Amino acid sequence: MPNALIKMKLFLLLLLGVLFIQGCATGPAGRPAPSEAVMLQKAQKAENRGNLIEAAEEYSKLAALTSALKRPEYQLRAAAVLLRGNYIAETKQILTAIEDNKLHANQRIRHHLLTAKIALAENKPAAALKALKVETSDNTPADLAAELHLLRADAYLRSGNLIEAVRERVMREPFLLDLNQIPDNQKIIWQTLMLISEHALQQLRIDPPPDELSGWLELAGIAKASQAQPFNIDQMVADWRLRYPRHHVSQEIIDSLLARKLEEIRRPNTIALILPLTGPYEKPAAALRDGFLAAYYGRKNQTYNPMVHIYDAGTNISDIKNIYAQAVNEGAEFIVGPLNKETVNNLTASTRITVPTLTLNYNESPGKMMDNLYQFGLAPEDESRQLAERAWLDGHNEALAILPEGEWGQRVFQAFSENWQQLGGTVLEQQLYPSEQNDFSAQIRTILNLDESEGRHESLEKLLHEKLKFEPRRRQDVDFIFMAAFPRQARLIRPQLKFHYAGNIPVYATSHIFTGKRNQHTDRDMDDVIFGDMPWVFYTSGTAPSLQQNINRQWPEESAQFTRFFALGIDAYNLIPHLNHLKTYPYERYNGETGILSLDGHNRIFRQISWARFKNGIPRPL
């Protein structure tokens, strides 16, 4: 049905639904009107078929024809089916027309739930939480109570309040009538807990056993504490079970913890590391190698002593097939590498992967999956997609994008744009800039519509034949700017945005704007820019792990320039015994130096990054 006809039909049914037609007991030509039962059956059948417009129309007719006591029920049903079809404005009109004093307790809860759903659909979690401040009772149906806690959990999660999101999920579980929903609910609880630091988990555990939430927090703390050294995890879980004998955690989650010890036993005895140690990638490859070896020598379990053989992938990407075969023939039980995308493409296209292999970049065939092949890297596209999600959760809808000319800029913008539009956001305009220049005023003026403002001013002066006082006015329809840039360009673009009247527009960027090392002087103009990066770069001198301190002392210049590659090498080594575990339990997470790591259905490592905002030239984690 064309949109115009849908809108007209919705308008008519809304008129019908909100106006009470008195004395309408007969149909055309004096025929008796259909009975309420017949009309209700018709509405329900339309709803079951997914014909939401027809169902809303029938419910609205019922609301118009029935008594004042029954009217709110049909209005709520009409609103609910319209919201299922994403007719938000029309749903709001129906909800506004409902007389609150005519609602009984459960109807009032349903009204609040619908209001909250609209707020979440409009990306307003604070408004949703306000709508969800409604009291339940012992008489509240279980499905309504479950939905109330679910919506609260969603709103808290979008607001960044992880512990309250977990609390609501825990409170939801007793109301789930469909027991098949419990495992999924618990997996989301577990995934959310994995986003909370070990220290925070300890601080948040304020109620003693057998409190259900405290049991979750303590179990998540065990999972994090045992990540690097799972030898005694069975005893830790047994002790936990003594403290929480009636806890409702699923056996699957318990089994996933206990399985870590088995994976520790299965560690490979010989590891091959294949990197381009000569050629254009020599320096980042060397940093990655040194990070890998630093993790190896700093391993918690010193009784585990595998052999590590290092192979130079060189500059000829076609050599990778022979190098890979050599590593296998020399006894490699696990292979890490290669690093650059072209070599990874060549390896996965031409070689049979016979032993577990973790590449350090992603091939260009994401749908092609091999049982022994795992892929991990620092893909800028992943950061761009997460930037879109972050901006959306922060309540933004309309974006401008400024990005460098060339293939890299197009890649990161395409990843951002696709995810942003899937979320419901709009890219108002994009503007390319030449990376080698210092003055980006022309591009900034164009994207902010300042040229149009000045053009209108000139036209007015010509019309009036006199000089007018004038201050350019930038466009007002933008919520934030997506800036794709490297440090030099970002340090120039940010102050130029401020100069051109855009200093109060939020700016979001990927990790590429930050060198990885704090420099308050050179980053002094970057204040308020929000960007995503790995946890490794946000450590301060007081919080940095000993491994990072050792690396900084031993390779001061290299760690300043290639700090992220050291972190990638560390995670590449530490991930080896966890890959099978992440594959077996897809809801599990590994807290790495490059981010919170998980494995998708194509054996590709997903890296959840952290966020920071520049303040006084220093990135402050959010």
C-alpha cells in the first residue's frame, strides 16, 4: 500500500479511535452492527496475520463503539499493534487520547511500557527510564513484570549503567514463563558482566550470600581472575557454589568456566610466528614480535614451556604458501600470522590450513570459513562501526562526515555510514579533504553551509545597496561530526572547526587521531573530541601493567611509535589457549590489551574498544 494511503487510513482510524460515537448501535440501512465478539475476532485474526493496519483499525472501531469502561483496553491494543509496525507518531496520538483515570493497574503498566518503547525507539533512554518508574504488585501478570524489567535493562544499558542493566535482567528471570528464554537472558547477563572491570565487580558486591546479584558478580570476578591462570578454577567454582548453593546460574555457564582448565592442558608445544620482518612492514612487525615474546616470557604458567619458531614472511606475498608449509613440516602445532592483508588473502586463497592458525589481519572473504583458521587484527572498519553505535547510544541522529581523500578514508566512512543508517541515523553530508594540506577551511565551510550563509548576505547587500553587519551562520541540523583523520590532520581540523562556529558540535573519531602516547602540548586543541581505542593506550603510569612498563623501558622509541602493535602481539600470544573456548561458548569474552575480545560465527575476532574524551590535551577514559 502506498505511504500516502497508509497515512490517510491511519489518520481516519485515529479519528475513529479517539472520538466516542454515542448511540451507534446499528450499521448502514438499519442493519445491526457487528457484535463486539465478532469485531474482536476480526482484529485478532488481522494481528496474527501481521496485518497491523487492519488490526489497529478494528481495535479503534471497538474503542469507539464500546463502553467507556472497556475503551482503554482497545485503545491500548491499537497502540501496541501500531508500535509493532513502527508507526510511532500515530501510537503517540492514541496513547495521548487515553484517559489515565480510566485505566486499571495493569493497563497503566501497559501504557507506561508502550511509552518507554517509543522513547527507546527514539533513542531516549532517560525518557524511557522515567516512563518505567511504575509500581508493580503481586497481582501484576508475570509477562508484564518480565517486560518491565527487560525494558529497564535495555534503557540502563543504553545509558551506560551496566550494573543496573544486570540487576534488571536478574530481576526479570523469575517472571519468565517460557523457560527457553532463561538461557538467553543469562548469557546477556554474563556478556554484560564481562564488560565490567574486576575491581568494579568487587566494589559492587555489597550484599552477602546468598544474594543472587552478588553471586553473579562474584562468579564474573572468578572468570576474570582465572583468565590468565585457570589451574585452580574448579576449586574456585566449588567454593563459590558453597557460598551460593541455590544460585540460578545455568550449568552451561559453569561448564564454560571449568572448560578453561581443559584448554590450558591442550596448549600447543610448538608455535610458529610468521611476520614480514623485512620490507615495508618491518618495524610494526618487529614491535608485534616483541610484544608476542614479552607475553611468552611473562606467562603465568612457567611450567608450560612451548617452543616458538619465528619465520620472516619477507616481501613476496606468494612465498607465504611455502613458509606456511615449512612451519608445519618443522612441527608447528599452532601458527600465528601473517600480518599484512595481501599476504593473508594469498594464504587463505591458496593454502590448505592444516593446523590451527591465527592470522593478524582479515581476509577479504568474510564468508569463507575454515575450521582451523582464526582471524584477528586492528581493522579500522570495526572501529568505525562501533563509533556509529556509540554516537547512536549518545542520542545523536544527524551526522556530518569529514574524511581524507583516498581508499582508507572511503573504507572507514563506508563502514561507519552503513552501520549508522542501519541504526536509523542520517548522514547529512560528507566532505573529502587532501591529507597533505594544512588549511581545511574550504572543506569545513562547505560542509557547514557557511558559503551559503555568506552568499545570502552578499545577495541581500546587493538588493539593499548598503553594507550590513554580518556573522556567518552555520547549519543547525547536525548532531555530531564523524572525523576520519590521523594525528596531524586531526590537530588541524579540530581548531578550524571551532574557528568556523562549530566548536559546540560533538566530534567523534577512531583511534587514528591519537598517537597512543600522551602529549598535552601537541593535543591541546583536541579537547572534547571523543574517540575509541584499545585499553592498552589508556593506562597511566600508575595503572600500567608491569608488562607494559617493561616494554616501555626496553623499547622506548618503538613503544612510543608502535604501541598498538605491541598490544596486538601480546593478545595474539595470550589468545592461543582461549580460541577453542570462545568458539565453543560464543557468549564468552576475553579481556585483552586491544579490547574485549569475542569470536563471531566466521572465526573472526571481534574487538570491543574503549572510549575516551580529550580534556586539557589528555584522553580521559569514559
